[in-house]
Amino acid sequence: MVPTASARRVLIVGAGVGGIATARGLLRDGHDVTVFEQASAVRAAGGAITIWPNGARVLTQLGVDMTGAGQLLSAVHVSTAAGRRVATVDVTAVNAELGAPTRMVPRRVLLERLLDDFPIHRIRLDARAVAVTDGPDGVRVDFADGTTAEGDLLIGADGRHSTVRAVLDVDNAEPTGWCSWQGLIELPDIADSDVAVIIIGEGGNLGLWPAGNGHLQWWFDLPWSPDFVRPDSPIDTIRSHFAGWSRPVDRVLAALTDDDLSRSPFPHFRHPIPRDWGRGRVTLLGDAAHTMPPTLAQGTNQALLDTMVLRRALASPRTVPRALRWYGRTRRRSVAAVSWVTSRQVSHGESTMKPAALLPSESVTNALTSFIRATSHTAMSTDATERQSATDHGRTSPNSAEFGELLRRPGCGS
């Protein structure tokens, strides 16, 4: 638990991973927290995500048990479409240096773990925020059904299309020119591994990452523009670009259908990182603050780091506006560095990656380790982890039927 200066009434818009993680942490710190979700269920959209050691340490601080979730990773192999090695990241070495594991886990599973022991009466569903009023003594949120909520501060954790961000007069996210066709598929013959694969070619790249229980997270990245016209048969388009890149790739392509691509593509966007991503008693978190391309698989990890720093900010004797300003400015430099790296297009062309093949694998591994350490507020993370008790006493689990109903509402897990 982070020592809390005083309990605050905290309103959080958005019940995704970032919103629930933040709510969980602030409740542990003694704050009065309510989460508002516009959907009729707490749902985890998308496939699997990578939890690197920086995110894993925050989950430990939150008391989230990830034992058995997803697939622990030992390495990432990067090669060209012609089969030439580009780099190997020794993930086991990264984990040893940073003191936590790396795992690929379905987003649905991560959200379920975050909701374990969570007081679900703190979540209000079918609550679509439409207006925010920030005053000197508090903040008010108006909802589409005519109801309102008042608190000491408001956290917008409602994604790239954030309603809360819209009232802060900060820049919108900009497309990077790329998109991902992606999803989860059950292919035990390929997925029963602890090695992730990235293959880079001219004009596109792909990834095959094991996600546990025979599931494989696959993605195919291609150029994208706002005037994109969806092909009649997306799978034929994907096959025309990537067939023949490797036997496992051909196995995945043979198994996929247009139905598997129905929710794709997902265009890559990047938010310009402002000096302050909040105002007064209102702030942002996760994709609402810093949407970034998935190049380093750091989006969820950065949202979890937001949670850690925000908890520390609200534990201080600062006023709410000053605490939120400190949180945003503390996070800005690290987030800006990660966002800048993920937006570089060097990973989208075989020719631009040739110099990487000249580096020893140890150098590539050390570079990634140093980058994660430098952008993860390591001293603060170590302090917060040390404060985390191995066992939490006096906490009760939600009623199992009530918990199941929350996750089984229409659309849950999609």
C-alpha cells in the first residue's frame, strides 16, 4: 500500500485494463473510487498482450496473481522474409536483469485477474460520459442517462477515443501510416512454445507469439491510410503479401478465414505527448493519454506505469491539481521516449533492418533491457514493490455469482 495523505473521491471513466488497474491500486490506498463504463459489460477487446517486467512489477504491487496466465516467454527471434536472422532477444536475460517475468497473455485473462478480489459494486455499467465540469472544489461528470457524479478528481482511462481527453484541449492522435490485422487462434502445434517470432519484409511485417493454452497471437502489419478501402476478401489480401515467409506463417494463413479478420485492421495511431495531459482536477491515463503503435508491445505496460506514478502522486500532501500535474510531468519524459521509438518505421522494412544483423544478440538484449529500465521509473518501482506485502489480510472476494454475471453480460470477452 502506498501511504495516503488523505482519502479522495476518485472518478474513473473506462473499465478496461488501465481503468481497473488504477481503481484497484487507489482502493488499496484507501481512496473512494468509482469506475464508469459506457458498455453494458466489462469487456476485454482485442487478442493477447505482452506484459514485460516493468508491467509485471506493477501487477505485483497491485496484488494481482498472474500465476499460470498466458505463456512465459524466453526469447524473441527476428528474421527477414527470406529467412535471414536479424536479431535474437534473450528475454530470459531481460527478465533476470529487471527482476520479473515476461509473458504473453490474452487481454481477457489479464482483466479477469485484475477483477479478482475487486469490489465490483464500484463499477457502474451503461454509464456514457458526455460532459465534464472542473471546478475549484471538485469535478462533475454528466452521463447520457441524465445522471451525474461528483468527486475530487477525474481520471480518463477511456482509450484513444476518450471523452475526457476531448474536454482537455490537447492534440488528437495521428495515424502513422500502418495498421495491424491481428487476432488469437488456437494452433497448439505452433503455439506450444516459449519463443516469439517476428518476420520483417519489404512493405510489411508479422508476428507469431504464443499466448498460452495452445493459443497464438498473430499479426500482419501493412501500410494504411485514411482512404483505406477494405478488400472483399481480407484473407486473400493477407495471403498475397505473406505466403511463403515461413512454414509456421503458411500454417497460420491456411487456418485463418475472413471471419477471423472481421474486426481488423487496427490502424496505428500516436498521440503527440503534451507537457501536461491534465487540467485542474482532470487527468488521463493509458491510451487516452498516450496512444502509441504496438511496435514494442509497451502500450499496456505504460498504462500500468501510469497507475504506479498516479498512486504515488495522490499519496503526497499536494493538492489534487498539483498532484495530477506532478503525475503528468513525471510520466511525460518516459512516455515520450517510448512513443517516439515505437513510431519509428525501421521495423517495417527489411533493408532498414540490415544493420541490426551486424550486432551480437547480447547487444540487442542489453539495449532493450536498458531502454525498459530507463523508461520505467525504476527507483519508484522498486520502492513500491518493497512496500507490497506478500499477503494481504482482511480483504474479501466478491460473490462468485455476482462476479460471473459482470463478465457474462452481452459482449463480454469480445
